[in-house]
Amino acid sequence: MSYIRHFKPDSVFLVTGGAGFIGSNIVEKLLENDFTVRVVDNFSTGKRSNIEPFLSNSSFTLIEGDIRDEKTCMESCEGVDYILHQGALGSVPRSIEDPLTSHNVNSTGTLNMLWAAHKKNVRKFVYASSSSVYGDNPDLPKVEEKTGMLLSPYAATKMTNEHYASLFHQLYGLETVGLRYFNVFGKHQDPHSVYAAVIPIFLKKLLNGESPVIHGNGEQSRDFTYIENVIEANLKSALSPSNVSGMAFNISLGDRITLNKLYQVLTESLGVTIKATYGPPRPGDIMHSQADISKARKYLQYDPQYSFSKGIELTIDWYRENLRGK
């Protein structure tokens, strides 16, 4: 990660949702490179165990607070150079069950952070968007300029964030970069939530000798990407030139795999012969997802170094150590 040397050594980073899956991995990478890191998290979905190793680090500060609170946002942005905004309430099913909370956290919370970043003269605001903004557009691979009809309140919140970020660049000159994540996986991803992502759910069940549920026929496909690629995208976005500001980019591998194939890879890697259980499709889910990452390659110099197979190998190793019997 030689590009990291392009940051000034005294750079200060704020990671919202820094106790969550993606946020805590970003924080770890920043601290490994001796940057000053501040985290704001209300622990609604983030885990204290994810940031426990950082608490004794003099370069790390935890603000236990909520991005729905304007005062917390303003205080957390004081003296910050770069914001890596990961704080959000994930999950399509959760947003369908409770759209108001998803909106308040994801859209109002992001608006609060954008306003605070502007008022505190933050250099760059990098934020997590989602492949869900492509909605019912059937085209593959997905290109940034062609979205479809949104299929969930979660998708609506992420699209709203992209519009706000673009406006803040146009109106106030705030440098913003959006990252449309496609099915991120890796260590620290919570398998215990009822809204957990598919890879940790499968691994949790298989490591405990149980049969996971595949919603639908399993032929739906996803563009899975390992967490290290997402870290690269965030840091390269923070270093991106001003003419990139206001844009959003696909962040993934540019490939896809069906859930049936994913399940086969996991069972073979674990050496188990447990058959999956099939259930009804989930409302709001898209059938296929695959990213065109050429725009991110061109403008961000995004060059994912971790293949799906390498990422799965590392992820299985981590869950074996941290999950069996839990």
C-alpha cells in the first residue's frame, strides 16, 4: 500500500461507524500506519470488541455518540482532515420493516455529517454508498450512470446520500467521494444479527454443523469483494484529485458468483457435506449484481489486490479462530 505515503504523517481521520465491520478494519489499517484516528459510534450495530485493541493506542480517540445528533457531528469533525463515513444502519429487510429509523440514521445522519464537514473545513468526505442504488436495472455489469427503480427504503437512503454529497460539492465546495460497495466480506462481519450478510451466516451455520437457509433458488449472483479492497478504495478516495469530487464509484471485483456456487466453495473449503435449506426469496432483493469498476480504476487508481478466492481463504481462517461454537 505504497500510496499511503502520500498522506501527511500528521493527518487526522474521522471514521464514523468505526466499531462496525468495515469501519473497524479501516481504523486498524490507519493505526498500523501511525495516523491519528477518531471514531464516532453509538454501538447500535458496532461491536466494542472490534475496537478493544485500539483503546490503549494514544493515536486513537473514541466518541460514543450518534450521527443523528448535530452537536456530536460538529464536535467529532473538529480538526479533522479526512472523514471516512461508514456509519449507517444496513440491511434491506430491516429498512422494509422500519423505514423511519433507516432514513433517520442513513440520510439525516449523513446530512448532519456533511454539514459538519463543511463547517469544520474538512479536506475530503468519503462515504459508503451501496450497489442497492441500481434497483431493478437488469443490465450487467452495473455502470454508475445507469440506475433503476429503487427496491427498498435502504436503497433510497443511499441514493439520497449521493444527491446530498453531490450538492455539497456544488454548493459549498466540499470534496466528496461516494463508494458503491458490492457485498463486502471479511473479518469482524457480524454473523449473529438477524440481518447478517450471507457469508458470515453460512460460515456460522457450517462451523456449528447446521444447515443454512438460501433464500430463493440460489441462482441469484453477487459481486463479492474482500474488505482489504474496500480499505484501498477509501484511502485512495481520500487522496483523489479535486475533479473527482461529487462522483460515486463502484467498488468491488467486477465479477459475480451465485449463492449456490458460494455455498459449494464454503463447504469444500471447510470439508463438510451439509446440504443447504431453501426458503422463499427476500423482499427487496435484486437477482443479479456485478460491478463495472473501470471508472474507479480510471479516477481513483483503484486496483483490487485480493481475489475472491484469497479473500474467502482469509475470511474462513478468521471465522475458524473466532466463531466455532459461538
